[in-house]
Amino acid sequence: MCRSLMRIDGDDDCWFALEPLETDPMGRREVRAAVSFAGRGFAASNPSVWFGGDAIASFLAALRQLDADREGIATIETLTPTECMLNFHNSDRFGHLMLDVSITAAVGVKQSTCNLSFSFDSTSFPAIVNQMEAALVV
């Protein structure tokens, strides 16, 4: 798979990155990715999460709608609940946007979850939507 890392830089030195690693060999449009974020003294990563094909399609449609209307929410969660969740939403009536990210990583039987919310330059959102589509569409 030769897709590149996509990264969203936000306010206060916060960032989120998603690197597509492979697609499902069974043709179900699933994508395995590495995800990570950092900001405000927190950092989290999970080197291997799977996003389902139906969830990807719904998420991308919601992203396009959020870009057009600047109202609403676009959310995606991994096939294994809580491994990774992304939630783009408007933060005010002026069309400013935020990203909420949650990543859970397991080491043996122990799990650790970290959450981060940050705003970003809303004028970059069309490019973010295009990057997400390039990263997640099989």
C-alpha cells in the first residue's frame, strides 16, 4: 500500500496523524492504519487499528456535509470499539471546527486511553476532507 501519512495540525501545537498500512485482502473495503496524536502534554498512538468499509463511507459523507454546511458532526470509530474514535464538529455558529480524538492502546491485558480535543484552521478543512478520502478509500 503506497498511501502517505496524513496529518492535521491544530491550535496549541496539537496534531493528529493517520498512516494507512494495508487494505483488507477479503475485499471488504476495510483499512488498517497507525494513528497517533499529541498536544497539551498528552500523547497517544496505536500502531494497528482497523476501520470498516461502511463506517468509512458514512464518515466521508458526513465530512463532506460538514464541509458544506459547517454544522453537524462527522464521526468514525474503529472495528474494535474504543481503539480509535475521530469526531469532527463545529465549535460555534461561525463555522469554526474542532477535532476530538480518542486512542486506546493495549499492552498485554492492560489498556490505556487518551483523549484530546483541539481546534484547527477551518479554511484547511476541504484539504483535510480530501486527505481523509485519499487515506481511507480502498
